[in-house]
Amino acid sequence: MIDWNFMVTYSPRLLKACEVTFGISVTSLALSTVAGLGIALLRLSPRRILSSTAWIYVWIVRGTPLLLQLFAIYYAMPMTGLRLDPWTAGILTLSLNSSAYFSEIFRSAIQSIPTGQTEAAIAIGMGPLQTLRRIVIPLSLRPALPPYVGQAITLLKNSSLVSIIAVPDLMQTAQSIYSTTFKVVEVMLMTGVLYLIMTSLLQIAQTSLERRLSYYTVK
Amino acid sequence: MSIVSFRDVSKTFGSHPVLRNVSLDIEEGQVVAIIGPSGAGKSTLLRCVNQLERHSTGEILIDGMPIGGNQRNRDLIRLRQTVGMVFQSFNLWPHLSALGNVMEGPVTVLKTPVAVARQQAEALLKQVGLADHAAKYPGQLSGGQQQRVAIARALAMKPRVMLFDEATSALDPEMVQEVLRVMESLAADGMTMLVVTHEMGFARKVADRVVLMANGQVVEEDVPETFFTNPKEERSRAFLSRVLSS
């Protein structure tokens, strides 16, 4: 049977570990969002050298396993003289990885804006940055939102991989608890529920943002 | 003094010529209607004025200043601000209210203080008969209303010349008149206007000059009275008999 007392006893420790998972995820989310937008703009640049550089980046990052990327940054980078602590390595890997996916999400959202909208901005005398800031980005938010949140959820779940390089996140804490208590079912149950709660928060954020962003669409 | 001059302007898309050696001068305060069959290059000609399309050869002058070519981006942007444009499909920004659309240019581009820009925008919306719709979003407005907001948006930049690219072609028939009336009153106020249109009645009544284009060339240009009653070119007669009989 399920040992409920055990679950009550260990829940504070797992909750504490949620903070680590959430912190790593949110930090990586912020960094990869900014980087992803930058890469998307490079990809859309008329300059061949910029767009192909971005294309190659996305190709490599999306085409290789996240775990391999984590090992490369944590174990292989020190050979080049750059030693990162597990936290930094984890956040850096997750950010680089997600930025490739985000860039494709942003690129398709930007390309979905009718050319007339940007032509109107150009015709009124806006420069490229003004057009981007005032027209292109606000108009891309709505189409980008669902796939963006989807990728954010993936990012949060993928953050469990940093447990392998000894970051005391939710997954790593769970492993250390069941390896000493052997209560695998209880620990996995609690851990699963906690991940689900965290991803649900993102889901809720999506729903409320979608509503806020659709105020101007035809009713 | 010409506000817009085309000097021997040509434009090709790939190997396909769309404009062939077009020369045309639009004087201050004039309304010039450009008519002709579709594919004649009318819209392309208009879009070259603010360089939404780049012309291949020849020269386009705005107030005596050449636009396009290897011009620095900053100078190109400054020149564009003196040219207002109204599109066939309105192209209002859907995330901004009618007022927001009209204020956007002055606030973002000209750095006009928000309070001042708001006052100007309200006055402009009133001018196009939409004072009561300032807070609405484009999705909540009819086509005719959207196009009038688009005209107010272009006017907010205090342009030297206004370009109308088939401004009424996408509208339901009953909304065409409300937009034409706004355009007519602009013309009466002395605005320099370059109007690509299929509205022959408007061209005849409001334009100071009518230009007929076909195959990327100017076929004939004249004052409306002469052009419509006594066209010189065979091509013009053929076009007119087709549009006026329909």
C-alpha cells in the first residue's frame, strides 16, 4: 500500500527542490526567449551570412540530444579551460537548446504577419527597429503564444536532466530520497504531481494571455 | 514647383518590365488620377514614390530630392515621412485602436508628445467623420470606416503628398462614397494627391489631370474634360469605351 505518512514527511524537501527546478527553468526561459528572438531575426535577415549562421545553429542544436549538449558543456568545456559550475552549465545548456526552438516559433509568427502591416509602418516613415518594436513584435505575440508555451513546458520538463550533473533539482532530490528509502512509488507519484502542477501554471498563463491578446480581434 | 517628379523611370521584376520610361510631374496642390487596365503598372508606379518598390532606372524626385538608389537609409526614411499612403486593403494595425493607429506615426516617428498627438488624432478622426469611433479597434469597424482611419493615419504625418492605391477597390459599393467624399474634401483643401483609381466619376470630377497607363507606359495625360470627351490615343478610347460601358 501507499505510505501516506512517508509522503507527508518528505513533501517539504521535494517542495524545496521545486524552487530549484522552477528557478532554473524560469531563468533559462528568459534567456532563451531573448536569444531566440535574436536568432529568429538573424534567420530572417536578407544578409546571407547572417541567415545561414542562424540556420546552422538551429540545425545543430535541434539535431543533437539535449543530454549530449549538457555533457559537452559540463564535461568537455573544461578541456578548453572554461570550467562551469553545475548550475551555470545547466542553465546555459537549457537556454541554448530552447533558443533554437524558440527562434523557429518566433520566425513563423513574424512571417505570419500580413506584409501590408509592415508596409504601412514603412510608409509612415518608421525605421526597421521601430517597425519591429511597435508593429511586428506586438502582432507576433498572439500566433507565437501557443507554441511558445508548449516549448516552455518542454523546457521545464527537460530541466530534470540537470539532475545528472548534480544540481539538486526536483528530479535529483527525488532520486536521492528513493535511493535511501526505497519508496519509489511514493516518491515518483509526488514528483510527478509536482511537475504537473508547475507545467499547469504555464498552461494557465497561456489561457489568460490568449484572452488578453485577443481583445482586438473581430468578435 | 513639382512635388513628385518621375524622370524616365523604369522597373523590372526579374526580366519582366512593369514600368517603361515613365516621366511625370505632379505640381503642388494638384490631384492626378492614374487610370488604366490592371497590370498597367499603376500601383507599382505609386509604390516607387515611397520606395516600397525600388525602381530599376531613372530618377524619382520628391520636393526636388531624389529618393531611392544608393541613398542612406536614414535619408530614405526621412523622405518617406513626407509621403502619405493609403492602401487598397487599409492595412490598419489591428492591435491599436483607431486613435492609436492615427497617433502611432507622430508619437513613434516624429516624437510628438502623446498629449499633443492625441489632440491632433482626435481632430483628424473628426475630420474624416469618425470622432465617435476613436476607441474602436479595426476589427470592430466597417471597411469604409477603416479606410477613413487609414486616411487620418496618413494625414497625421502632415505629408506633402498623399498616395491613394486603389483606396476604394476593396470596399462594398455603399461604402465607396464615404471614402471618396473624404478624398474629395482633401483635394478641395489643396492637398497634393496621386490617385490610382477605377472610379472614373471621381477622376473626372476631382482630378486636375488624368493619366492613362498601359503596359508600364504613360499612354496619354490630359485635363479630365478633354481626356474623357475627346481622348487622342486609340488605346485610351478602347479603355474608356470598355470601362464606361460597364
